[in-house]
Amino acid sequence: MSRHKEFIDHMDAIEEEYLRLEPRADYDPCVVGVVRQFNRTFLLYSTRRILEMHVRSGMSYEEAEEYFEFNTVGGWYGEQTFIFLNDHFDPFYNHDEPTVEETTEMT
């Protein structure tokens, strides 16, 4: 049994209500954790894993991003709406800023 399957089975046993993306066979491996807020529980999905799953299914990376943003992130399912971790880019590296070497050369 996979770790994701064990985790989801555990969540099913202890939590009364939470939503899962469908089809579960595709999206369950994209779960990276649980988020709690007051009396609500959410599965935390990895954006990177979801995009990789779509690319493996035949989409280009750009198609996967567009599909994900419009059809998944763009959906509202009430208070239990899904939560996504933006782990598909490096937030600490801005590709538009010059490197230290480039800055030194400019002066």
C-alpha cells in the first residue's frame, strides 16, 4: 500500500468532512499534507505534482498551467475549497534581477 493511500485512509477514518480532487487515483499522489483552520480540515495539494501529472498525461507545461489555474484553482466549492502549495517555482530567485556578477560589471 502506498504512503498516500495510507494517509488518505487515515484521514477518512478520523475526519468527518473534507474534499478531495477527482479523479482520486490521479490527484491523491499530489497530496503533501493537511491544513487545519478552526474546525475545518483541508488536504494540501502540491501544485508541482499536479502540473507534472498533467504533463505526463500528454499536456504541454503551458497547457497544464492554464488548465490548473482555470479549472482547479479557479473553482469554488464552498468553505471546503481546496488548498494548493505553490511549490512549482523557486520563490527566492527572481529571474529578472541581475546576478551579483552582473551588478558588479555595471558599476
